Amino acid sequence: MGGLSAWHWLIVIGAFVLLFGAQKLPDAARSLGRSTRILKAELSADAAPGPAPAASPSPTPSPAPSADSTVGPIGSVGSVGKEPTTP
């Protein structure tokens, strides 16, 4: 009594044909199947453990700049493009 009989299924199918039209039903079924396949592929891709990412080699630290490197005089920092001030 609680299950759907053949008459119920015929009514449901008839309602779908009336709502969507006979031409759009195959397109809708095809689209639903394609979406289901994509979903299954994505779920299986997430569940399957992929290869571990290769550990990138750590960059070697560059040597600290020495005191006699190409740094200008102390007063020149921040004074680029400014007029010199006179006291």
C-alpha cells in the first residue's frame, strides 16, 4: 500500500512529459547523467590518495652583505629626488 504502483509511475512520467516536453526530456536525462559521472569522478579523485608532492629543495641562504658593498653614504638614504636643505 505504501509503494508506488505502475499507475503512479505513469502519472509521474506523464507529468514530466507535459511539463518539459518530449524533446527536452532526452537532453535533461543526458545532462543529468553527465553531471553524475563528473560528480563520481571528482569523488573518486578526492578519495584516491595521489602521489605525495615532491619536497622542494630548500633554497641555500645567500651570504650576508659585507660592510664594503655597494651602499652609498649614510646621508643618501631617503634623499633621492629631494632638494638638499641648507641650514
